[in-house]
Amino acid sequence: MRDEEIIELYFNRNERAIEETDVKYGNYLASIAGNILKCPEDVEEALDDTYMKAWKRIPPTRPQILRIFLGKITRNIAFNKYENMTAKKRGGGEIAEVLDELEECIPDSSDVEGSILGAELSRIIRDFVNNLPDREAYIFSCRYFYTEDISTIAKKFGMTQNNVSVTLSRLRGKLQRTLVREGYLAS
């Protein structure tokens, strides 16, 4: 079924929309949640939450790209679930590693001012990634959006793990310089 048809099912409040969403995007969304949560039961719960949130948001929202719309919902739900599961002690998994890597160039946004600047930060990062060469943009997205581990990225792009790590380090450095240039970070 085409995305436009699935979206129309949501607008018509037809519960078949959720079934069709699962058929078309279930594996993709499970992959996103699985990279973050690792536990099949938690992944299943994240997918259920994704479908419920999509049901509540469509309408009034009419996603331009349904796959990306659903992927963002799943990613946010999975990160929130991960945060809740590790609130008392930080785990040593891939998520903690990804967050540690980004921490060096993105400041804590737990204060009010940080929350207000969140939309601006999103724009800067989106523009940064959009202006990267395709290969670097894909590597950055695989690591920091899909939270894939270094070895998976290396296999996907025919690189060594060290080469992927160096590429990501350079990209974080570029991002940090971009954030300084945009006035988001102090130099």
C-alpha cells in the first residue's frame, strides 16, 4: 500500500491504518528501536507506542514522508524508554557510548534556556548533515540517528572500524566548529 493511502486511512480513522503501517514499516521501526533497546519485549512495546502516537498525531498532521515521521516517533519513544530504564545507573551499552560521543560537542539542555534553544540546535544539525557528502552523512546518521554500532557501520560501508571511528571523530569536530560558528557554543 502506498504511503498516501495509509495516511488517508488514518484521516478516515480506519484502524486498518495501523495494520498497514506495521506491514510496510514494522521491520524498519523494529530495527530503530532494537538498536536502542536490545530487548525484544521493549522493542514490541515501543512499536505499539509508535502506532498509538501516530494514530493520535494523524490527523491533524499530514506527514510528508511517512517513513521518517514514524522513524522519529520510534526513536524518541525508544530513547525515552532507555532513559527510564537506566535512570538510576547508566548502562555501558551503545546508547551510552553514542551519547558520550556527542556530549563533547553538544551541551546539556536540561535547563530552560537549553530547551528553548533545542529547535535551533535541531536546525543547525539538520543543515550540517544535509551539507555533508553523502557517505559522511549516511555514516553520521547511522551512528547518531539509528544508533548503529561501529562494526555494523564498518561492514555496511566496507571500512575498517578504526576508519569509521576516525570519520565520526572528524565529523563531531566539524559539528562542534559549526555550532561555535552559529553561536550555539562558546569557543
